[in-house]
Amino acid sequence: MPEPVANIDAPIHPSFVLADMQGQQRDFSEWQGKHTLLNFWATWCAPCRREIPLLKAFQEEHGPNGFQVIGIAVDYVDMVISYAEAAEFNYPILIGQEDAMAVAETSGIEFVGLPFTMIVTADGELINAHIGEIHAAVLELIVSVLSELDSGAIDKAAAREALDTL
């Protein structure tokens, strides 16, 4: 059973720069205009590794429809690069240790471990977060709620509330 999605009370707009696997600094604003899942993970984290195939399938299916997964590895660069060769990610991987944790902490949500996934709307607002391993039902709810938000059927307050129902 998935962990409940955590509630976000005040608007937060994540802003950060982290290195990718090639060492280039990447600004989160590069993905503005897409609903983004910021997935914090590590190579040593078994639940993190289990959810990667699901996130890859999500990116493949929903990427063309305005969704973007970004993996943020809270790990050592060499470990991530080695793991990435076998994982064959189809979404960007950014790497940091303390810097990556600082990004996660901007959510204001108390979490005790990884994985941790922040859900950011296309206009850059953190709308909710999921603590623990993400599952297909959670991803389906995220797509459904953000699609309703896009269509104008619900506002951000209703979207937050809907994502809090798991």
C-alpha cells in the first residue's frame, strides 16, 4: 500500500541548479511548462531502484503529454554513473549529495528517507509530494488530477486535496 501523499499548505516554487551525469549544471527552469516529478533516490536504496522501471514507463507514456520525470540522485557521482549504465534512464538524472537534500527540504515536508517525489505543476508550483516508494496507482492519480487542473475542471486547491486522498 502506498504511503499517503503529503499535504503542501503554502505555494512553493522549487528553484535549483544541480549537475547532470556529464557534470553540466542544469537549472530546474529548463523544464518549465511541463508537469514535473522530482524523484529523489539513491543507488543503495532498494525501494528507489524498484520504482525506476515504473518511472521510465511513466516518462515514455506521459512525456509527450507534458509530463517530465527528473531523477535527483542523493549519491556519489561515480556510483550513479555506474548504476545508470544498466538502468538506461530515459529521463534526466541530476546528482547531488547535500545539495540534493537541500532541494528536497525546500518542500517543507518532513521525510525520513528515500525515495521522495515532489509533484510540480507546469507553472513551477510544488503542489504535493509523495513519501516512500511510488506505485502505479499514485502515478495514475497524479496524471488524472493534473489533467483536470489543465482542463480547468479543478483549481490548485482542489488538486492538492485530490492528491491528498491516497
